[in-house]
Amino acid sequence: MVEILFKEESYKIIGACMEVHKKLGAGFLESVYAEALELEFIKEDIPFEKEKKLSVYYDGKPLKKFFKADFVCFNTIILELKSAKFLADADYKQAVNYLKATKFKLSILVNFGTPSLTYKRILN
């Protein structure tokens, strides 16, 4: 049987996202959801860093460039937020590239812009 990577942590993160979406609904900017999610993470005792700078690696060497993850939760999961009518292929590819470039193992891509919250767990 295959074990799900960071199962409990993912469950808590997605649950917090669902709570925010339930209370705010669709239609706000990402920044509104990020601020609300920060409060929900504190309430649910989910460790996080907001807009964390992550080094990008090429051939095993760090580049001078970096990117800012919307959140890094539990020191192990990149959380990327979107507020769009649908998740585009480019959103998914961006999350995959972040994982490859940073050596993280899991990213969760969440879209608050739809009537029901949508998300994807992406593994490196």
C-alpha cells in the first residue's frame, strides 16, 4: 500500500483553505485569501511562513534568483494560492517547477476562484 506524503499536514492545510473559502466564497483577490488563511493557520495551530523566499537550484548549485512561495507550511509543503475561474496548465507547471528548483517534495496548488474550492497535490 502506498503511503500518502505528508497526509496529516496536507489534510490540515486543505481544511483551513476550505474554511476560508466557505466564509469568503469566490471572487476576491489572492491577497485577501492569503490574509484570511494566515488567520486560519494561526487558529488551527498550523506552522507557516508567508511569502517565504526560497532558493532556486540549478545543477545542484543555488542561483542568485529566488522565488517567494505564498506559504511554506510545516517547513515542508509549498502552498500556492490562486483566485481564478480555473487552474490553468501554466499554474500546475509553475508549481512543478518550484518543486524541482527548490528540492521540496510537495506543493499544494489551491484555487479560491471557483464556487467550490479546488486544489491539487503535486509531488516532486
